[in-house]
Amino acid sequence: MTEELNNQTEELNEKDLVENVEPTESEEVTETVEQSTDEKSTEETNSDEVEQMTEDMIDEVKVGDRVKGSVVKIEEKAVIVHIEGGKFDGIIPISQLSGLRIENAEEVVAVGDEIEAFVTKVENDEEDGKYILSKRKVDELSSFEDLQKKKDNDEIITAEVKEVVKGGLVVDVGLRGFIPASLISNEYVEDFSDFEGQTIEMKVEELDAEQNRVILSRKAIMESKALEEKQAVLDKLEEGQVVTGTIARLTNFGAFIDLGGVDGLVHVSQIAHHHVEKPEDELTIGNEVDVKIISVDKDAERISLSIKDALPGPFETIEENFSIGDAVKGEVKRLAPFGAFVEIGPGLQGLVHISQISHDHIGTPEEVLEPGQEVQVKILDIDKEAERISLSIKALQEQTGSTNDYDKSYIKQNNYSQQDVDQDAPTLGDMFGDKLKGFKADQ
């Protein structure tokens, strides 16, 4: 009996022990509240830290900073940009969007575009704070760096002419570039208006970032190409060739012919077979003409040309217009001690030997003739191969006195060289005319 009571007591004690170990509902609530309080405290701490971090980031956005952002709105005269890490939005005035003159901000940016800009002003107002930005300054800095590299490497730039202004052209090279009138072309240009809207090639002539100065040159490109073309033409030209060129300009001593990048000179004496007083009497600027290359000095870039040598010679067709025995009108062109040179057609001069000038004895041709005088002459002989014509004035005149035989003694007396004589040497026909007709050599 006593043993059963002891056993029951032990079972009760064990049950009480177990009940005492399990937590009550009140304890669980208390623990939950405490846990919630700890979590709230942690969240408040984190929020304070984020706010502090944001404040720290805001403090770092200052004038002169280069910031990134995205375009959120485009207004008539400004663009609104959301700045990464900034407390306020940024505003870019339309004047600070581009170095070029624009009427509408949408010409440069669109909503959603990611851009970079410099902070030029901070308006730190809690209710209406904002950053004043300049995209233009970032673009100019980047463009100057890029242009400097191109200038150092002598690179060619392609850009559009945005505007024609007094004194030159405005082009878009990432910023406002200027081509002065003197650097537009290596040739004279009277009207620059045709360049507006064109995309042209140019090189950087001068850069000054501090003065925001960008000077470009189209002329440098044209000169470089002209040199290449000139060398290519020079390499092809050979003496004796007949080529086609354009009359570029006229001077008192001749004409310059453009052969396609290089000019050659036609001396006034090489313009025509007949005498030319002034080049403009025969030639017109802009006309095409065939020329024969007389000589080429490729090192000195000098080319001598002839127009008359590219034309049929007057002696090639002389038989179509003149025959031996014809009486024709001519003009005395020059006088020599041994006779007079008379032109009977363009490029056709014949010699009237002194013995064929008059039936009367004369000491010099000047006694009866003068340059420019018009005379009637008889054609005694035509040597087509040697290009010589023998003429006579007295053959058409009535004889009034004795004749005089041809004598070479005057040559030595007057110190004329044999070369002078050979150049226009008279033929037997010049000296004796018809006297030799019927003459037969002794058998």
C-alpha cells in the first residue's frame, strides 16, 4: 500500500516538471514583441544609413562635375534629365545642347537618351532644387580630343556644311567648325551658297580649346589631290605626243593649256602657222585645243607645247591653192640683205631674191620695199619637201634696164653666216627665172 502511494507521487512530480519546462503563451507574446522591436530598430537603422548615403552622394554633385543621366522630358527651350545619384533633376538649356545653332531640342536628343553633361550651377532648394547642365561642354571636350588626334595624324574629316556665313562656311564636326573663304578651294569661288547642305572633305588647320576655335581647310584636300593628279599626268606625257587640253589663261607671250591637272605653255610663235600678234586674237579661254608636246621637264614641271604642230602644215595643202607660174598678191614680212620674204598665204612665206625685186640695179631691198607693203609676185618654184617658195616681183614688171646676176659676195661683206643663207637660200629659179628653160648640158 505504501509502495503504491510512493509510485503515484513520483509520477505527479515528473508531470509537474514537464509542465514547468514548456513556455507559457504570455512568454511567447513577449518574445515576439521583443523580436519585432529589434527588427524595426534594424530597419530604422538601415533607413538612416541609406538616407545618410544619399546625402553623401548629393553632397558630391557640385559645379564642374561630369554627370550621367537620361532624358525624361523635352521642353521648348530646355531638356529635363534624371541624374544618376542626384537629389534633383538636371536642366539643359537649349543653348547648352549643341555647339551649333538649333531651333528645337529634338534636333539633338530624344526622350530616353543616355547623355553626359557638366554641372554648371547647383540650385539647392528642397522644394525646387535643380542642376543646371551643359551637354555642349562635354561634346566640345570630346570633339577637341578627337580632332587633335586627327590633326596629329593628318586625317581627312567628312562633315556637313550647316551654314554659309560672311567669310566662310560653318560645319558640324562634333562642334562648330569654321572654314575661312581662303581655305575653301585652291581655285577662285565667287559664290559659296552652293556649299550649304553639302558633305565635304577637310583637314584640321588650327585648334584652340580655350578659345573654342576650330579652323578647318578644304583647300588642303584639293591641293593634295591636285598634286597627285599632276604627277599622274606628268608620268604619262612624252615628247611628240598630241594631246587635248583646255585653254586656261592667256598672256602676252603665249597661252597656258590645262592638260588635266598640269599646265603647259604654248609660246605665241607656236599658236599658228601664220604670224600671231596677240594670243587672244586666235584663242579663247575655256576652249579645247589639240597640242603637240615639244618638251617635258618632269622635275621642273615645265611642258612646252605647240598648237601649230598639231595642225596640218600649210605646205601639206599648198598644191591645192598655188602652182608654179601663178601671179599672186602678197605682203612683205621682213627684209634681208639678200632679198625680201613675202607671205602669199597663212604660214606660206616665199623669198624674193634681191635679183628678182627689180629690173633696175638696187643695193639693198630697203631701197624699193618695206615691211607691210603689198606686192604682186610670180611663183617661180615650190619645194614642198624643203618647205621653200621662190618668188619674183620683176617677172611681172616690164623691163626698163639691164638685169643683175645673183652674187653671194654681199654675204661676206655684211658678215651674214652661211646658216642665215641656207635657211632661206634662193634656188636657181630665184636667180635666173625663165632663163634656164630649154638649157641642155653638153653631151
